[in-house]
Amino acid sequence: MSPIEAYTVRFGAWYKWFATVTVMTGTIVTTAASTMVNVALPDIMGAFGLGQDQAQWLSTGFLAAMTATMLLTAWALGRFGYRLSFLGALALFIVGSVAGAASSSGTEVILARVLQGMASGLIQPVAMVVLSQVFPREQRGRAMGIYLIGVVLAPALGPTLGGYLVDEYNWRDVFLALIPVCLVPMAAAAAFLPGRDTRQESAALRFDGFGFLFLAIFLVCLLSALSNGQREGWNSDLILSLFALTLAFGVSFVAWELTYRIPLLNLRVFANVRFTASCLVAFVLGAGIYGSTYIVPLFVQLVQGYTPTRSGLLLMPAGFALALVSPLAGHLGDRLPPWLPVMFGLMLFGLSNGLCSGADVDTPFWSLAGWIVLGRIGLGLITPSLNAGALRALPSELLAQGSGTINFVRQLGGAMGVNLLSVLIDRRTIFHGDALALAMTPATSAASATVQQLSRLLEHWGNPFGTRLPSGAPPAAMAYLETVLAAKAQLFAYQDGFLIVAVMFFIALLPAMLMRRGRPV
């Protein structure tokens, strides 16, 4: 008898609901944390003088840590059991939350987010495993529906709660707010989650330490190179060295996983073309989900001047739409070929970001909210069918490895998406700024007319910057123009970011088409 079965006998028919509330409360807390901090990014950037290339690590660090630790779930459950794994992850989350609230530098906040991400990477898979075991086979669909609603609803409410805390209190309270909630699932886990399954063989508990080390160094080097390339120079010795280490440890990870008897990540599942196509779509999906939730709050706060609360409210309708669509999409996924909802969802999300690429400082709140809702409906259609289609392509003996692999690929896409979007926005801001500055010449009639009008205004009210420049333009006029052009360049850069996400999702239609081919091998 398994530990879950023993607890079912002990607590009776109600046990599945006790266990469900326990693990879902912990899941909701940690998934909400993944988006709550996004609305506080401008305040944290101002508090520690961080540039966007550094601030994106608050999201990237969380996602990268979650990506790596997700692969430790099977080992942690075998070695420590459900109760200790769940309690240990929540304790680590509390440590990260306290460290984030007490941070005195940008580096400390980033490290705190890494701790939170590590905890989240363990809790989410543990919750999925528990739900799949406490519900009978014929009710697994209901169990996954419950899990999915919690996972998608929490990130939707997170920005709203985070925005309110930033506006009414302080960005540090965003870290502290979830700590009391963590105590509830910790107390419940002590009562309702079982310990380790002593029936497992000792070989199954062996930890792939080298594989985890290679993967961790690969992720850190890759993301560090991408985030620091703009500041250090892409041809600098530091960045080239980081890319070289990325390649070396990436190759080492692949070689080790192919030869190790109990690998952290079974790479042989990629021999199945249909599964590999699903993973390519999952990578783009992760980049789209986390990339959009990263740049939307920044866009509306830095370009449109929204408060953190208002930027959080902007994402709330989209979250509710996703929570409502997901169960329906799961039902459709059982009745339709998986590639069909996936392709339709990709087109909807691509269209959503294409519409957002036309947003400017005057775009109404409900127009933006409606475009984001359209994208979340697309995501709701993609996720259940993508997972089902990927696993259907595999033989039964590879289902466990396939499930872990596609989740890993999706999270990796999220970390990469946030990082690359941040780099893109920085580079395009500089590009558009230079292009606009080149247009401000005496030969440009619009530029000359603007300078003349500003000059007359300053002649009337006085020039606080001193004497005129040799060209006849007051320094104050040029300073004002620089401010206007910088804001315009930033607007254009965010528009480019939305456009790139849209193009990515339309390109993902190609691997989605490959999901129609192939059979389990």
C-alpha cells in the first residue's frame, strides 16, 4: 500500500479534499509570487538605481530557478516524501520572502527571488503528483482542472494585489504579504501529507548531481551573457567567455544525461518528432506567457503613466478569462485533434500581441484589457491540448519523463523570453532614440518649427539653463526635446517587443502543424 493509499484509509473519502486544499493553497501562494513583483519593478528599479537589464533578473532569476528545481521533484519525493518536500519548499519560500523584504541592494532582491523560484519549482510538481494520486483514475480530469484553475488564477490576481500594496504601502510589503498565507498549507501538510514511500529501491533515490550542476551553470552563464551583453558589449571578453561556458556546459549536460543511468532529464524523448514539435510550441508558449506578463506592467507604468494598482487591474480580466476558458479547452482537447486548438490558440495570442504593438500613450484602458483577454483565451486553448498531444505521442514507459520534460521546456522558454525581451527593448530604445535624434536637424521643417516655438516660449518665461547656444536654440528647449524623444523612443521599443512576441507565435504554427504527424514509438 502506498503512503497516499494509507492516508486515504485513515481519513476516509474526505481525504482527497483535505490533500487538495493543502497542496493547492501552497501552489496558489507560490504562483501568485511569480507575477506580484512585476508591478513593483519600477519602484524597485528606482530604489536601487537598477537598469532594465538588471531589473529583469527579478523575473528571470525566479523563472530560471523554478526551471532547474522542477527536475528535482522525483528525487525529492523519493528521498524525503511528500510532507518534508512540501514543508521544506514552503520554508524556503518564506526565507526568500523575508530576504526580499529586508534587501538593501538590487543583488539581494534578485537572490531572494531566486530562493522563491526554487521553492515554487518544487511545490507545483508536488501538487500535481498529489492530485493525480488522491483522485481515482476516472476523476483525473477533474483533478487537473482544479490544479489548472489555481495555477492560472493566482498569477492573474497577483499583479492586482501587488499593485495595491505598492500604492498603499511599500514594494517591500509585496514580499511580506504572502508569508502568513504560507503558514496555512504548512500546518495542513503536517497533518495530511504522508512521508516517504519506503518501498522504493535505493537506486531510484540516487541524485543526478552532475546533471543538475551542469544545467545550473548552463542557465546562469546563458542568462548572464544575454542580460549583460548590452552593458558590457557583445564582443567583450566577459560576454564571449560566458557564451563559451554556456556552450561547454550545455554540451556536457547533454552528454552526461545520455549516458547516466537515472538522468535528471531523459533526452531520448526528443527522438519522437511529434513530441519534439510539441516542445518547440511549449518553449514559445512559456516565452509568451511570462514575457507578456513582464512587459505589460512596465509598458503601462513607464509609457502610459499607470499606477501599480491600475496596471494590476489591467491584467485581472485576462486572468479570469483564462481561468474560465481552461476547463472548456480541456474538454475540447478530449474531443478534437490536439493540434487544432493549439494552432487556433497560437493565432489568437499572436493577434493579441499584434494589436498591442499598436498601443501608444493614449490607448484606452479597456482596449488594452480587451486585447490581453484575447491573448489569454488563446493561451487557455493551447495549454491542455498541447500537454495531451505531447504525451499521446509517447509510449507509456516514457510518459513520466515526457511530462517533466515539456514542463521544463515551457519554463525554460519563460526565462529566456523575459531575458531576450528585456535585451530587445533596451536595444530598440537606443535605436529609436538615435533615429529620432538624427531627424532633429535644421533641415527638418518640423524640428525647426518646434525649436522656434519653444524658443519663443522660453523668451517669454525666461531660460533657466543660461545663455543661448550658438545655433540660436536655448538649452532648455533642447533639454525638453530630449525628454520628449526619449519617451517616444521607449514607446517604439515596447511596440517592437509586442510585435516580436506576435511574430514568434505565428512562427510557432509551423511546429504545431508537425503535431499531426507521427505515432507513438
